[in-house]
Amino acid sequence: MKPVAFITGGQQGIGLGIAEALSGAGFRIVIAAEMTDDADPVRDALGRLGDASYHRHDLRDVGAVAALMDKVGPVTVFVSNAGVPAMARGDLFDVTAESFDRAMAINLRGAFFLAQEVGRRMAAERSEHCRSMTFITSVSAGMVSADRAEYCMSKAGASMMAQAFAVRMAAVGVAVFELRPGIIATAMTAGVKDRYDARIEGGLVPMARWGQPADVGAVMVPIATGEMRFATGAVIPVDGGLSIARL
């Protein structure tokens, strides 16, 4: 049987880039997201991926996690990717409780309790395949943007979450990684395209271009196929050099 890659938010953006890369590497793809089954991104993604299935799930509903995993079944590769940005960029003093709570509920709390259930089941199951868990955080886990502090804080918490799972899952032979994408061309960044075009042109990113979802997908393949399993706990930037400290 094909190994299974379970990707949250795999219907669009970085998640879809990962799904396409892992599909090409021989994985059966399972996607979970809050969208309805008939939403255009879901239909389009399933059409592009071929051997794939979709389950609707709101990460904020931690009580629904066990039922979701009953539907998904045994997982070889888990990619915790789904997340939300700040509701609005602006002065740190203007961050609202609504935006803060939303970022924490989805990017941190919801992501944790889903990963907890996935990890618990991985620990109880046996598999002929190399298994892994990967948390897609952001360069914002370590690089502050004061105009979206709640997002940065949620990603910093998710980074520690990945480390905790790396320690816990090592005992059962499951490798855990954190990928930190930089400025990636997705629907989430479309609203700030002009701003980042100018900054990239001015030297912000040493590789002098936007990242693409496929760039993140390409990094996921050796993780998913087990070639990097002894590097468990690794934090891998996928940002064209953006986060390299420079004078």
C-alpha cells in the first residue's frame, strides 16, 4: 500500500505545494481544512493530485480531532501546515483580542491538539514506512514583525511545539522537523505583493526572488521519504537566505 501523507491546509498555497511534491514521490494524499468539500480550491487540488482525499475540519474544534483521525486512518507523514495570518497589519498597540485569539486558536492550540492525536496514534501503530511529523511555521518564529505580533507569537510557540514533539516521538522512531518558509507567493501574501517586491529588489532576500510553494514541497520530499530521519528536531529555513544574520 502507498504511504499516506496527511496535510492540513493542503488544498492551497504552501500546503498544496507540499501535497503535489509528495504525490509525485508516491504518497497518497489526505487533506484536512475548514473549507467545504465543494469549494473551488478543494476541487482543483483534488483534480491535480489524483490519489487524494479531503476531510473538512476546523482546527479550533479540538473535540472533533479523534473523529477526524478515525476517518483519516494510519498516517505515514503528518504535515501541520494550516494557519491564519493576523486579521490586520498595524500598530502593536492596536492588536485586538479577536485577532490574537484567532491566531492562537488555530496556529497553536488547534495545531497542537491535532498533532497530539496524530502522534499518539503513530506511537501505537507499526508501519513498514519511515514516519515523520513536520510543522510548517515561518521565519516569523524568529524574526519579528511588530505590525503582526500575534502571528509571530503563534509561530514562535509552534516552533517550541515542534521541538517538544521531536523529543517525544524519537522514542517511537518518528522523526520531527520544523520548516520555516520565508516570503512565499501565495494568496496569504498577495495583499502585500507590492511591498515585498520592492524590498526583495532592495536586497531583503539574498536569492533575490519570491519563494514558491514548490520550494517548500521540494524540501519536504527527503524528509517524508526518510532520508533525513536522524536529523530529527532540525529547524530548516526555506527562505532564500532571508533569515541569515547579516551586517
